[in-house]
Amino acid sequence: MKKIMTLSICLLVVATSFASSFASNLSSDFDGRRDMEITLTLDNVKEGQHLYIKDAYGFTLYKKTFNKSGTVDNTFDFSSLPNGSYFFEHEKAYQVKVIPFNVAAGKVTFNTPSEKVIYKPVVKVKNNTIYLSKLDLNKTDVNVSLLYEGDNNTFKVIHSEDFKDTANIQRAYSLSKKESGNYKMVIKADGREYVEYFSI
């Protein structure tokens, strides 16, 4: 009888230890999942704007088009996302808000000091004149190329211009009325390429 009681006590200790260990691991897993789930709140959202999630190489992992305006909450579960640097992009009509975040050791952390706003170039055409404006508070290098569509539907550069250390680019390019046809303007700035097509 004594041996049976001793064996029962030993089994009870092992079972209690296993249950405690399992509960501890389960709690840890749930905490990890909670740390990997975040809610991003965006203000002043307009219908038709876009939200992207991109990796450090600029590859798009997620895209959403907003179907309502106002303040929008977006909840994401990043538990399957590998460790690394990522960023949200809230793309508006004339600007892009970049919100960097990191995934490491089962946690997601925002890199708030590195948040920035990129101002997109604005191109307008009126009376054979192309108006270009680009706000760049970081004064990064900007290249502007104007191309004309010739034979075989190929575009040829007819004007190119570089801007350095310029916070506010304002340019007007006058086109000859005799050169009617299709044009495109390519603006390289902020590590991005913007293309505008138009005809005169």
C-alpha cells in the first residue's frame, strides 16, 4: 500500500509539473501573438487613397484601397512575418506618409523618429506649357526628363534636368504648338520614379 501511495504521489508531481510547463508555454505563445498584432490608426483618410506594407527592398507585401473617409483603424497580425525592417505607406493625392516598423524577437516596434512625409511631384499642362512643382524638404537629388513619342511608339528624351539641394522646385516648360503629339515626364526623386503622360 505504501508503494502504491508513493507511486501515486510521484505521478501527481510529474503531471502537475507538465501541466504547469504547458500552461507557461501556452501563455508565452499567446503573449507573443499579442505582441505581433498591432492596430494602425490613420487620420484624414480620403476614399480612394491607398495603404501599402513594403519590405526593406521596397517590395509590396500588402495593398489596400480605402472605401471610406475619416479616421480608420487597421489591425494586422504579423506573427508570420520574418524578422526585418518594414514600413507602411499611406499614399494620398500629393504626398506619401512613410511609417517604418521592425519585427524582431516576436515583437513589432514602430520606428517613430524615422517617420517622414514624401511630397509627390505635381504636373499640370496648360496652353502648351508644362508646369512642374515638387516640394522636397530633405533636398534630395531630383532628375526630370521630358520625352516625346516618335515613330514606332518609342519615347525620346528631348529635355533633362537635375536638381540638387533644392527644397522647392518650380519649373515651366514651353512646348512648340507645331510639335503636337504624346509626351511623358519622368521624375526620379526620393528613391522613386513618377511618370506623367499627356498630349498636346
